[in-house]
Amino acid sequence: MAKRIRLAQRVVAESDRLAKDLAGRFNRAGVFVANLMGSPGAGKTALLEETARRLKGELRLAAIEGDLATDRDARRIQSAGIPCRQINTGGGCHLSARQILDAIAEFDLAALDCLFIENVGNLVCPAEFDLGEHCRVVVSSTPEGDDKPIKYPVAFHHADCVVLNKIDLLAATDFSLEAYRRFVRGLRPRIPILELSCRTGEGMEAWLDWVRTQRRTAAVRV
Amino acid sequence: MAKRIRLAQRVVAESDRLAKDLAGRFNRAGVFVANLMGSPGAGKTALLEETARRLKGELRLAAIEGDLATDRDARRIQSAGIPCRQINTGGGCHLSARQILDAIAEFDLAALDCLFIENVGNLVCPAEFDLGEHCRVVVSSTPEGDDKPIKYPVAFHHADCVVLNKIDLLAATDFSLEAYRRFVRGLRPRIPILELSCRTGEGMEAWLDWVRTQRRTAAVRV
């Protein structure tokens, strides 16, 4: 057992070291990096597609897409007009700092304003792994139900921003906005909760403003 | 590295041994056991609630609920009229055979016809862990998008039945039934795909029939 614990500690230490290395590279390049996590189908890729379409003339954007299999999401993001690199994890349930280090070799970070990392669709495991990002964004959606923050508290507890997508489906579900806000704020009292629909565009401006603000304040060129 | 591999092999071997032990207990008791997995909010609990309400007069049912936190789901299932035991995994991303062994100590298995295990909401990790079940059911839902089978192939590849929930939301989404069926059948050519809505009740009878058939044929009292 002691051996197993020492081995696990060594793996975690290596992962933390790589994440620190990444954070240093991001800051030296002055690029704002957001790590998006959420359930499969919450709309992480849709959010990045819409973000790319609306901000690409204003900010220099790029994305990294994490999926078990296929390059569908990277192709969607590229079609929206920004560079995107796909990582396939095989069966892996989250992105690792090592994978991000390999992926950014293809980008000129200093020529970017924002880099979005879309993690594997999973509301549990990605929250445990630092990728050197400035901010973590949890993307959830109304059809998932309003109780997800208290049933999957780890992801929300480590978030810097919560996006609630698919508000156009509110009337078709039993989702209570009041309960959802209360559950999120019970874990993170002052976190921004951005309610929007990538499909209709409602609420997108507040998200774009959050990105603009973070890009100005979170990424410090050193 | 060799040490790490040997340790991992020992953990897997122990997990497999416990799963075999569980399978033996389930067969000796003649209880049919289904392991339900899917994304957070796909509707696994809603499916079990509706199943409990509709079958509890006909079959002796019980359930085990796996969640990171809260006993909300167990209370929902109990309110639907069947015994249910909640497992909280802390941060754990899947249920383990050890947790199921502990949980079934509270049930008289021989007095049950069907035991439903609702795994942690996660379309990745639970597929790697055998719980001694007869069948695995992947529950997905239309708002998640039709491409989930090819993006999360491991869960679907190990499934014995696929439930597509929330077909009442089909018109409000871009979901293509034809694409979804093609993606599922590309992985599992003859698997049943049961399209239903726990909310409206549409399609529920085919699911109940699947449960009845499995209960008769899959669980062999030895």
C-alpha cells in the first residue's frame, strides 16, 4: 500500500510540474487560456463555435479539442474559422498537461490572444487535472437538470465561471433557474453564471464580455 | 514502470475477482441485474422511477444509486415505491464491485426479481468496471447530440441495450435519429435501441418488455 501511495504521489507531482510549466509558457506568451469542462452534449463545442464566429475578427483565437475518439469537434471549430488541434485520448477520461504540451507545439502562442481547451465530456475527472489554464469554465445545460451542481460538486467547486447553455429549452424541461443558481452559489458564492443559448444566440454577449475581460486581466505578459 | 504495471494489474485482478463473486451471488439468488450508465442528466434516475412505478406490482424490484454526493436519487427511487440504497463515491467517477458488495448486504437478493444499479453519471469511466451484472444499459438523450456513440465508443461497445431518452425534445434539437442509429449499430450491429420519453411515457412499454424478457432469460437460478 505504501508503495502504491508513493507511486501515485510521483505521478501527481509530475502532472503538477508540467501544469506549472504550461502556466509559465502561457503567461510568457501573454495568451489567455480557458479550460472548458462539462457533461457530454452540454454544448462546449457549440459555445466555442459561436465564440469563434463572433470574436475571430476582434481577437486571435485558437482551440484544442479533447475527445476519446474522432476529429469531429476539431473540424467543427476549424469550420468556424479558427485554428484547432484535436487530441484523441483513446479511452482516457480527461486531458493531461502532457497532452497539452504536445498540442501547443503546433501553435505560435505569442501570436494568440485566447486559447480554449475543450476537455473530454465528463463532469467528474477533468476537474482533478490542472492544465496550466487561467480559468476553468463549467458548461452545463438545462436538459441535464438543475441539481447537477450538488451531485457533481468537484467540477463546480473548482470553476471560475459557469455557463448554463440551452436556455431555449427551459420551457420544455423541469429545470428551475432559481434552484440551479442557489446550488451553484452554495459552492461558489460570487461566481459568474452566464445563462445563454448557443442555438438562438440569447445571452452570448455576456459570455463574450467575460472572455474579453478575462483576456485583459487574467493573462499577464511576463 | 514495471512496478507501476504490476500494481495496476493487481488492482484490476482484485476488481475482477470481486465482480465474479457478485455475478455468482446474483445467479444463485436468481435476480436479474442491470448496470445503467450514461452522461449526467441523461435520465437514468427518471427511467428507474418510471420503471418502478409501472413494474412494482408485477416484479420485485430494488435499486442501487451511485453519485458523487447527495442522496437525492435514492430518495426519488424510494418515493417511486421500491427499496433503494445510495452509494456516495466522494469524488469517485464510477461504482466499484467492492461498493456493490457492501450495498447488497442490505438486500435479500433471493427475494428480488430485478436489481438496477445506476452508475455515476459519466459516459467514460464506468464502462471499464464489471459489477457482476447480467446486462449493461447505456442511457443517452436527444439533447446530448446524435454523435455521442462515436465520440464515446467504449460505453456503447460494451452495452447490451441502448435507451435513447427525451424523444419528446426531438423537434427542439438538431438530433438525427437516423445518424444515431447508424452510429450505435456501427459499434454493435444487433443491439436493441429503445427510443422513449420518461416524461411523456412514449416508448416505455418496449423498455419494460426488454426488462421482462431479460429477467426471464438472463438471470439463471443455479
